[in-house]
Amino acid sequence: MTTSEKLKNITDRALFERIAASILRVKFPQLANLIEAGVNEKGETIKSPVDGFSKSSNDEFCYIEYTTDDSNLKEKWLHDPQLYKGKKKKDPKPEGDLLKAITEAKKTKILLTESKFTIYLVTNQKVDSDLFTLANKTADNEDVKLEIIELSILSDFLDHTAYGHWIRKTLLGIEAELLSTQLFKDISLKNKKNYASDFSINPKILHTRNEFETILDELNSSDSLVHFITGESGMGKSSLAYWLMDNYISSEKVSLKISPEVVSNSINLETAIFDQLKLHHRNLFYDENQFQSIIKEVSSILIIIDDINTSSNPRKLIEKIISWKSNSIDGNLLRIKIVCPIWPIHFNYFQSATNENPSFTYSSLKEYRDFDSTLHIKNVLVQANIPASKFQIKELSSKLAHDPLLIDLFTSVVSKIEDLNNIFFQSIIGTYIKKNINEIAYNLNVLEINLTESLCELGNLMLFNKNFTPSYEELKSWINPDTLKKLDSLFVNRKLVSISGENMVLFRHDRVRDVILSNSLQNIIKDDVLAIHAFLMSDPYLSNIISLSISKRELKENDIQYLLSVNPTVVFSHLLDAKKGHNNIYYSFLLTMVRKWNLENIKENKVSSSVIHHILLQLFYSDAEDIMLITEHFPEDNHFLHLTRFKNGNTISGLKYLSVFADFEPTYGNKQREETMEHVRSKFYAVTEKNIIKYLFDSQFESSKSIRFLYLLSGYWKSENLAEYIYKSWLKNENHKESNLLYALWAILQCFGEKSSTYAKYILQEWEALQVEGEERSGFPKGIKNNITYSISKCKWDMLNDDQINLLEKFKKRKIGEEIIHNIFYKQDSIVALKYTLLRKAEIKRVAHPHSTASLMISLDKTWSPKDHGKQLSLNSHAFLKTIWSNRKKEKNLRKYSFYDWCDSASQTELLSGLKEVLPADKTLFVESIYKRARVGDYSVEEVVLKLLVKYPRLLSVLPNIWSDKIKCEVEILLCNNKFFDFEDIKDLMNFIPESDAEYYLLKYQNIFGHDDVLLQIALYVATDETRKLAADIFLKSDKKDELFRFTQFTYGCYELGKEEKITIHKLNSLIPYLGYFDESSINVFASQCQRSGYIEWSKNNLYSFMIEADKKDFFPTDDDVILELKEFSLSSKIHWVDDWCKRLEKRGVDYLRFISILSKFAKYENSLFGLMVFGRCLEIIGKRKDIELLDSYCLETGYLFEAEELIRDTKYTIMRNTLI
């Protein structure tokens, strides 16, 4: 059935009106705002004088009448009841639609005498010439204009326009053949659904990472067509690509995943897009002009090209994608972004093969961080209704290697887990290994056992050669060709093991490697006496692998004694595994042997502190209910021992751990303590609270120092029951009331609630009663009261509940502890606290000078900005902020600061959606909203930005984010008219727009820059051949050459977030001919920048000769310089600085081999015990097993031989534990 036939047969008037109204709004611009009066919100027809109306200009009105009745169209339109001569009193037929509309026009004209009218008669029937003439004559007689829209006009629109095809598809069920924006978006949604299905992505539990938002920002700010996402298999590249796609589609943009096969067969990007669309919509007809108009209509298009890594020729496809930049969709490239997830091995090839100024950008997707994986696991456990402390979740994450695929595997078995403490993670990882081997064997049509045996053989040889990262060449010398061929199939798959770009064997993760090696070790040791395999069993580096290999085995007594003598950490780990496996008899046997070993060895100081530390690490990251027995005779001066015991429920150990901290600990925080405290609260709440209450009145804790640690523990416990006991304990210690007031005040404010609010009031009044003693000249607080106020202001205060906040609000209103409460509220994620803080900011802004420190500080406040290391607001607080800034009746500064905080805490999608709600009439926020929309790449604000640009030059900085041909032209007009009032504005613009455009402006409008130094520096930064020539001309003509390069570091964006990332070797090379004219400060800044960017060789080759001597020593020290620094550490005994110092050495040009040589020289010159500490710590950080012999070359002064022996023993063990070669 044709479109005309389907249209003509419509009898459902509501359906016809929907179709016709959709056509009218597009076909006639004056009807774009057409209001349908003849259909209600349910889509049902209702009575109305006219079926639709619209106002096209100040005095032009349009009326619409629809009809689907083909019985008598003339009667339907032109029937006049006044001519009725029948028998009935009133004509039973209604007035014709045209006459009815004319009547309405006359009524309106009485009120608006200058108005003009057009009436649209719309029908799905054919109209003959007689009716057409008669209808027009009737309209002319009444001074109205008439448009008759009949079947042929409607059918023509539906059949020959892209939007018409969309209407007929959705409302008539006729397949669309022309591509419209609406159809593109519809296909985009289907394409996204297929993407999720093909890549096993579950949108409901898709785990996003903070890194995703950063990469979205990088994508939006990039001026390149192609943006690669690099990362190893399973790192979440496809999840990121899907998230980007979903983000685009949710933001009313368009996104499409194009398959590698389509890319392979397409000649350019345009045909690739269309060919992919045709896979979803077979009958699609290609119209180049329509396609171009769609690209212009949508604000942005994101193309995803995934799964290239497993295609037959990945590099050829990547090369093709990169080449698309110059030969497709001319003029619209900035509206299109291609995201292509690829493995580093492919990316590194192209990065090294391209010139120094590549035509693509990239983001590296790093391994799951602690934060990402713990959040993922937390969500999994919540859905499975399994309780877990933050500490347990973090440990789960660690044991699952922070690996998204292993976490997914854990997710699949989580419903079967009864106790989180009894999980054998090697079983989960083993399942993952087996699953992948099974898939590879199936795909290659080989036996699974053959691949398993070859992997086991690889593990055997790695263990015997003690080489866990062999090269492929070494592998070929170890393994026979047939086994190697089987391993090659695993390397190509990359899910378990691969060959890196450096030709080294690389496992997916160390945890996967260790399980494979433990399986190999099981096969090696079988049921042998363990001492036979001393070569492996005694190696500290292999202790984790040994533990895994014996985890489910019962060892004989002689084997346990042997392991305790050579590798004791294995036995402690084995003890925990026995408890986990519910083997109580064997566990008791092991515990007895461990306690005996502790008595004979640890008590007698025969065990190095490094061994003890690694044993404690095993215990800390496990639940050990017999912790006091297991750690019997351990040295009491080890603060990690006390934290480990406390984590397993011992309250006294918690107090001993807190006693280590000399200062008021809540002011600087301690993540490990926070996580441990949370774990103890979740596991040992009642017993610990009972102990705290008992100890608060125990005479052994009466001293000023001891009671403070109890107050700290009480505060961290956050139990309302404790507030009364803390206050009474504080009153009881009369001699230490003032000195302990800070600790008691903090603890009570952490704990108090409605029932104990009296004690919070009392303690705040005690603070109020203290005398103010003024401030020291240095700015630090003087006197107890000032010190308390200062310390309270430095605390985190992020865990108070709503009841506590409301009670503090009441105190504040009664002027009780107002300054203390202000400092608390400033850091609270609470509606009450936020309201107070916003009002305070607004008041400061109102009374402070615009350039004052106070005004500046509140403007720069990023407390609620996760991207700037701030905290993430809760949903309720975030929503509250929006209610403030969206209310235009609120005070403007209050609105501004709530708006800033809301924007800082909003997600990218929510941000864009919220910003679009700010209307032009909003004088306070509109310009700011446009600025932020442009900043996140919202091309729809292009017109508005251009209108506001001259009045608000600040908008120049966001033009690169929405750069287009139109903006390029408008900027040129501004340059022609010299409209730039600040050279910083134009400088930033040139630094971020496409280099070809920056070059064009610089060459054509160089006279408007006014200052040679600005023009020259920008020309050097843009770094094309032509702009470098321009810089050279300026330099040759200048008679003040030294002044040309002042502050070049600022032009390049050194130390500026968002700018310094764009500094490349290519841009730095522009500076080489002129470095002799730079001052020492500029050379220093560029050298620091090169250190941060990793351009060490460039800095050494080009900057070194221009550095002052102090900078040479700092950036590129000689051997003697390094030795002198080592001696300074030895003299000052600041050994805790050595770790960071060692890590910085490579960036200073001191590599491993050179540093080992320097250390050997240092050992000959230095002979102090502190020198040995520094020497040993350096070896622990950077040394290898072969460097252990250097310890014997250190000539120690007499008198410290015992201390030296212990220190050397510790250092040797640490090196053996951390390195294999």
C-alpha cells in the first residue's frame, strides 16, 4: 500500500492530526509553534472553535482545520447554517470549517485591529479545482489568506523529505528510506543496545570511574578527529567507550559504534557512518546533502570503533582511521569525534612511527585503582545483601587484583558466598584461567589439556630460572617449538598472558601469574619433603606462591619446622588458610608450632624486623581471632603490631597504636587508621565500647597523656552512649582539664546526640570561658583557646549525622561555641550546614573588597569538587544547592556560590542538563552557564557565545571547546576590528585552537598584537614551519632581544593544569635557537616542566648548558653531588626523606646502574651508623639481589656492630623479598 493510500484510509482523526501537525511545523516555518487545540493530552479529539492555531509574528495569526471525512468535503468546509431553509428550527449540520475559522478571525480582529490571518485547511482527501476555487474566493471575500493542504501535498512531504520518512515510519508503519536526524538518533539507540549485548556490558551495573569524566573532558577539549583509548585487555576500555556513548546520547547528541569490518570496507568516514547505519536499517538511501545537514544539525557526533585489537590487521585499520582526518566530511570535522579503544602494543607502534606532531590524541586507561575497584565490589556486595566493612572490601579488591574481569567473575559467584573471610581467591582466579583456556581451545580446535600443560611448563621454567619476566627470545631457548606454538595461541589471545611491545612475557596481572606459578609449584613439590626443594622454598620472594601452592594441604611437622626456619611468613599465611578451611585440629597443631617458634626466635631477637613486618602484613589483611596468641612475644615497640591486634578486636592495642602520634591526630587524618577503625566498629562494636567506658575511669589511664588516647578512641567510636562518660571522665581529671579540653571537646562533638546534647553544650561553654591570649607573630595560635579553635578548624569533620548538625545549629543560634561550629559546618555534607556556609560566603562577598584575600578565597573554594581533590556531595545536598540557585528570588551571591558548588559536584551529564535550565532572563547566572556549557563542548551555545563575546571576553577561553568554521570567521572579524582588550585572552585562544587556524591568524593579523614578545612567543608555541619563520623574523628585527622571551613559561602554560599537558617536544623544539636569551628563572621553570612531563633527555641536551650551578646540581647532579646529598641525609638523620629522594633520582638523570656505582663509592667514604641506614634504605628501594654484596663493603665505625648486623639482616631480607634477580 502506498503512502497516499495509507494516508487516505485514515479514519482516526487524532492520528491524522498528529501526522498533519508534524508536517505543518516543518513545512511552514510560521507554524513552528503550532498549538493543537482539537486534541487533548490523551490524544483524543475534543471540541474547539479551531483545531490548531499559531502566531507567526506580532500581528499575523494562523488557524488550522483538519478533516478526514471524504463524504462531502465541500459541506465540511463551506457549509453556512445561515442559508438553511429546512423544516427544523436549526440547521442540524455544523458550520463549515473555513467559515468557523473566519468567524474566529473576526472576533480576534475586534480586539487586535491590525491583525492578519491565514487559515490552513488540511485534509487527507483529494481536492478538485471547483472546491479549491470556491474556498479561495470565500477567503478572499473575508480578507483572509487561505492555504489548502491536501493529500498530494502531505504525501509528497512524507515520501520525499527525510523528516517525512521519519513521520511515516513512526505513525504509518512505512519503512523510512531517507536518513533524518530523528532516524539517526533512533538507530543510535539500537546501536548502543547492540554494543552492550555484543560486549557483555550490563548498563544497570556498569561501573564508572572518576577517570571516565577526565577522559570525557580530554575528548571534548581535543581538536583532533581521532582519540585513542589505550589500555590492556580487560582494563575497561569498552566499558568506557560505552559510557561515553551513553553520555552523548543522554545529552541529546548522536553516537554510533562502527564495526572493524565496516571500517575495512569504507573509503572514508562518511561512507563508514552510512554503511554502519545501513546494517541497522537496510533500505536506507544515501543523500550526501541531507547527510551534511544532519551533521550540522546535531551538536556533536561520537563514533566508537571498538574490537580493532582482535581484527586480522589492527595496524592497517588504525592507519586508515588516522588518514580520515584529511579526506572526509569537510568543514564538519570539529563536530565529530572518533574514539578507538586499542591495546598499547598497537598504539605505541603508531606513536613512535608518526612525526613529532601527531594528528591524533589519546588517553591512557590505567589499571583499576583502589577506589574504582572497591566501589565496584561494594555495589556488588550491597546487591547481594552481604555485609562488609570498608576494610574487607578493600582487601577483597586487592585479592582480586583490582581487575574488572576478576571482579566480574567474583560477582558471578557472590551469591554462593556465606563468609567473606573464607574465600580462597586462588579458586576464583583459577576459574578465570580455566575459562579462558577452555575458550581458546574451543576456538582453535585443540585439546584443553595441551594448553594447560604448556602453561604449567612455562611456570616450571620461570620458577627454576627465577625469571618472571622473560623475553620471548629467552622463552625460545627454554621451551621446545611444539610447546611454544601452544603458548603463542595464549599470547595472541592476551586474556592471560601476552608479549609486550618490548618483547617480554607479560601476564594479565601478578595475581594471575602467581596462581599459574603456584599450580606449577604444586606439580614440582608433589608430596616430597619440602627441604628437597630448598632452592625454591627458602626464597622470600616466592613466599606468596609457596603459600598458594600449599593452601589446601596438611604439612608434616618437619616440613613446618623447615619452613619456619627458612621462610616463616609462609607458615603464618598457611595458619590463616587452615582456619579459613575450617580444619580446626590442624589449625591448633599449627598454632602450637607457631607459638613455640615465637618463643624461641622472636623473643630471643633472632628474627629480623623486616620478617616480623611481613608476618604482620599477612595478619593485618586477614581476620585472626587468635591474634594475641599468634603474635605472642612480638616486639611491643612495633606500632603496626598494635594496629594489627586492634584490627582483630583488642582495645588496649588500639590505645597503644594511637599513642604513637605526638600531635592531635584528627587534624591530619590517617587513612589506614580510618579503615581499621571502621572495620573494628563493624566487627567488635559492643565489646570495644564496653572496654572504652571501663578504661575511661581506670586509674591506669589517669595521666594526661593516657586519657587523651582514650578520648581519641572514644571520638572515633562515634557512639552517643560515650558522650556522658567522656565529659565525666574529663571533669574527674581536675589537674589536666585545660590541657585535655581539646581532646574531650572533639570526642564529645563526635559522639553526642539528642540525649547527650547537654554534655556538648557544657564542653562548648568550657571552651567559651577560656581567655583569649592573642596570636603569635608567626601566625600560629597562642594560648589554649586559640589552639583549640585552630585545631578544630583543621579536623576533617565529615562524619557528623543530621541530628548532630541540627543540635549544633541550635547552639549556634544561642551563641554557644559559634566559632567552633562554623569550622565544623564548613566541612559538612548537610543541608543545614551548607545553607549556613553559603549565607556566610554571600555575606563575605557582599562586604569584602572584590580583590581582597577573603573574596578571592571563597571564589576559589573547591570543597565539593571531586575533580579538584574535594569531596563528593550527597544526592540530597546536591539537590538542595539546585533549589537555591534555580530560585531567582534569592540573593545573587547566595545563588552564585550555590551554583558554583552544584557545578563542581555534578556529573558531566547532569551538569549539561542543569545548565540548559538557566534562561537568558537570569542576569546572575546566564553568562556563567553559557561559559560552562561551552567549556564541556556543548556546540548548541555557539550563537549565544558569539553574541556575548565582546561584552564578556572571558568567553574566549572556551571557544576552542566549541570551535567551528563559524566561530573561526567571527574571531577573524574581532581581530579585524581589534576587539581584543587583553593579550592574555588572545594568547590562550591561539594556544588551544587547531594549529592551522592559529597559524592563519598569526600570519594575517600580526600587526594587532601590539607587542613583539607576545606575537613571537605565541608563534613559537603554535610551532608550525610558518609561525617559526614569523618568530625568527621578529627576533632578527628586534633591538631588544633579551626582552622578547620574558615570561615565555607562562605562554607555554608551565605549571598550569590543562595547559602543561599540551606541551610537547615539538613545541619545545621551537625554543632551542633562543634559549641563550632566557633568564635563569625561565630556564628553571622549563627544566621543572620537562621533569614532570618526562622530557629528561631534551632538558639535558638543550637546557643544561644554560642552567646556573645550583640548578645543574638539582636537575642533573654529578656523582659527587649525589654523594654529598647522601652524606647530608646521614648527618641530619632524616632517613624518612630518602624514599622520595630515591624515587626522584631517575628524573634527575641518575639511572639504576649509575646510582649503584655511586652507592659503592659512598660506602667507601662513609662509616657512620646513620650512613649505613641511608645506604641500606637506598638499596631496599632501588637495589636488586646482585647488589646485596655491597652491604659487606660498608666500613662501619666501631661500637655499633650489633645494630649494624641487625640492620644488614633486615636490608638483605627486604631486597630478597622484593626482587628476584
